[in-house]
Amino acid sequence: MVMQMDMAIVLALDHCLETRNISRYELAKRTGIKYQTIDNYYKNKVVRYDRDILLKICLALQCEVGDIVKIVPVK
């Protein structure tokens, strides 16, 4: 299997929140996740994704993981 190193994983949490008109603070309240953690996911500063956090976010936003986690070409 050939790996594409010109691709990257990015989070589209900012887009998901904007389309639902939900703030990071509101998401933190709904999920019980610390605001700073939500902010790191929002700003794509996370290197290792916690599956429990992704699950809580998806449940709160009523979306799938694929709506938040995207594979995109590296610019």
C-alpha cells in the first residue's frame, strides 16, 4: 500500500460550530469538556485525537466523525 504524504488530517470543528450557530463555550458546556480542550480542537492544535472527546463532540453536534475530521491535501 502506498501512503500519500502530501495529505494531512485537519479538524473542521470551526465549520461545524458555525453552521449550527454554536459557540465553543456552549459546546464545552454541552459536552463537559474543558473550554481549552475545545479551543485546541477548534484551532487544529491537537496532535493526538481522543476518541472519547470526538464522541462527545459528535453526540452534542449530532454529526458523524467524518463531519469533523477531514483528510486534505497539504498546501
